[in-house]
Amino acid sequence: MNKKLIYQIINIFTAVLIGVCGVWKFVNEWFSFSHAAINTYYVAFAILFIILSFREIDVVEREMHFLSTFCGRGLIYLFIGLSLWTRTISFQMFASILIDAVALIYIVQYFKKAEPEFN
């Protein structure tokens, strides 16, 4: 398998975890505007990550270029993973740990000076 396919699979898996957590939190938490907005962002970022796994989008490449680098994507995954962190053992905690692990792997890849192969 080539590296691009491996990164696509990892990115899709991570995006699905983010999207499932966003929908899960939206359904299970009491409704408030702030929770709804944050969970909508989780789902929107999950959709964006899935789309970026398959094709380049000019606006994203121009305005959000950091999503095309290991460090940028790693930091975004780290931020989302830590924001999903809970105190109870649940699916959300498990997903948060996996997302943070992927984030740390991407950040290590950046410091190893590996070339990103997302596109």
C-alpha cells in the first residue's frame, strides 16, 4: 500500500470518529445553543476532513493551507480530540484518545521532516 492511501484511511477514520462524537453529543446532551453550535462544528469539520481526503478544494488550499501539512492537521486533531475529552469512560473518551494519538503521530511526522501526502 502506498502512503497516500494509508493517510486517507487514517483521515477518514478520524473524521468519522469526530462526526459520530458530534452527533452523539448533539443527541444526548440537553439542548442549549452553545452545545448545538459546537457539535455542529464537529460534524462540519468531519465532513470537511472526509472531502479533503478525496480531493483538493481551492478555497481550502488558499485559506486553510495548514490542513495540508502534518503539523497543521495534527494540531487541529489535537484541539478537537482534547475538546472531546470527558471524565467518564465512554465512547467519546475512547474516540478522544484515538484522535489525540493520530494527532501526536502527525506532529511527530512533521518534526521528522516527512513530506505530507494528503493531496
